[in-house]
Amino acid sequence: TTTYLTGIQTSGMPHIGNYVGAIQPALTLADSGPDVESMYFLADYHSLNSTKDPQKLREDIRSVAATWLACGLDPTRTILYRQSGVPEVFELATILSTVTAKGLMNRAHAYKAARDRNAEAGSADLDAGVNMGLFNYPILMAADILVMETNYVPVGRDQAQHIEYAADIAGAFNHLYGENYGFPVPQGRYPEGEGSVLPGIDGRKMSKSYDNHIPIFLPENRLKKLVRRIPTDSTPVAEPKDPDSSVPFRLYEQFADADQVAAMRKRLEAGGTGWGEVKDALFETLNATFAGMRERYEQLVAADSELDDILADGAERARTRARATLARVRYAIGMD
Ligand code: TYM
């Protein structure tokens, strides 16, 4: 059996970068054969680093669960669960922290970025604003992955370092205890090309923390307004344009059919086509892609217990698997 696992933080409605980077590829893998086990989860404890609002967290948990289901996850085939519903994850994180070098964590991108920001701001304390949750984040993520004995992790390219760390931590554990038990060493599965890191409306990586994202299920009128607001350069309509320098075109490329994209590229390069036309086409394509899923999403979020029931069932199935791993790990370390 091949196990695929991935998680999404519960920090607001997922955006179209999450969709092309993780959700869509993960759902394709879940359907890719008979010997496949897929485990997709809500990384609710991870989101606690940025969210301190309990009511918003409750809503975000429902939103991310509904997104997975609306996008086509079949909960009878894929185990959909909350990280917080599987406490074995946290026990494993504690064990893993004892085989992980602090220096490895010092080099983690998110932690280093926080220190760089403090340095730039001239702060005397480079760790200002950094909590231990952020610092330990890669260890908790390794536990998410290893506790399910995952083989492949479908994620966007922005998560590559986290996946390498999980593999390193598995290697460190296996080196010490491998005679008794070893984790499968996990690998990332990244989408090809641009979708691996989708740009946000300002051209940087699409991310909630940059506030440059397009939520997947924005109502139609708000989606249209947001797409119209994407900045473009001021090349006159008549002049030839470079499609690859334009965010609307790069997003269009991800969602439209290949021949539509090729035709649009030609027209832009020839001149006579303005960015407004690309934005209209982008809006139409996004709306056509997500309208059906949006309806299902809204039903799921409004429904009373459907989401809770699915998550409770998923947690139970996920725990069965996590408990088995923990029993082997405890034996391996002499804690049985
Ligand atoms: P998160 O919640 O930031 O993002 C969820 C998934 O979406 C991908 N993604 C993108 N893909 C392409 N272009 C973008 N602009 C873009 N932005 C986000 C991410 O790569 C990710 O696959 N640390 C993870 C959550 C996590 C996890 C795990 C993932 C916790 N434990 C275990 C896999 C396995 C995160 O913050 O993703």
C-alpha cells in the first residue's frame, strides 16, 4: 500500500494556490489506484501560531473541512480528520524532538524569515515575536507525516524544506532505533511548473499572510471585483505584451484549457489585446471551475452535523493507525 498524506492550516477559507498546489493533486492521487491509502487533514494546531480567536478558529475548521469535501474528497475512501483529533501526533512530536538537532530548526525558513524581519527593523532581539510553536513547527509537521507512516506528501513547492526536515528527522530516528523499528522516509510530491507556487495578486507567492490571495469560494460578484483589482502594467492595448510578466495571465494559465491559453498568449504577443480582456477571461474561467463546488461548500458549511460526523469518523480511523505506529515507536525506544 502507498500512503498519501497532506494537511492544510485552518486559517481562513483556502485559496486557489492551496487548490492547485495541494487539494487538486491530492484528490487525484487519492483516486490513483486500488493500493492507495489517502489521509488528508486539517492542521488546526499548526494554525494556533497565527490564530488566537477561538470563534474564528471554529469557523475556519468548518471551512477547511467543507472545502475538501466540496472539491471532491470522498470520506469513505479518504480519511479526513483534524490533527487535534489524533493526540498520538503530539506524543510523537515530543519523541521526535529528542532526535532533532536545534541547529536544524535554526535554519528553518519561517523562523529565519522572522529573524530577518527583526534585523531589518533594527530590533535588538532577533527572536522578538517568535513563539515556540513557530520554532517547533517543523517537528510537529514531521510527526503529522510520520505517525501515519506516510510515503508521499502532495504539497506546493513552498513546503519542500518541511518535507526534507521530516525525512531528516525520520532518518535520525531510524539511525538510532532502526534495529527495532524504522519509519518509511517520506517524499514530497510537487505539482509541475507554475502551479507549484502560484502567484498572488501582487505577484509574490499567494499567501494569506500577504493578503494577496483569492479565496476559492468567494461569491461570484466579489470574485469579479477582486480579479478586476489585480494590478497590471500600463502597456497600451495596441502594443505587444509579455504574458509571463502578468499575474492575470499566469493565473489564467493554471485554470484554462491549454488551447485557450495558447490562443490568449498569441493575441497578447501580437498586440491589440488589453489586460482587461485577460482579467475577464480569468474571472469566467475561475467562476466556471468553482461554481458547482461553491454551491456544495455553502450547503456543507450551513448543514448542522454533517461535517462533525465526517471528522469524528475520520479521527477514529486515523487514530487506529496512529496508535499502531506509536506502539511500535514506544517499543523501539524502550518505553513499552
Ligand atoms: P498551508 O496551509 O500554508 O497550505 C496548504 C497547502 O497549499 C500549498 N500552497 C500553495 N501551493 C501553490 N502555490 C501557493 N501560492 C501556495 N500556498 C500554499 C502548500 O504548499 C500546502 O501544500 N505546513 C503546511 C500544513 C501542514 C502539512 C503537514 C502539510 C502541516 N502539517 C503535513 C503536509 C503534511 C502549511 O502551512 O500549508
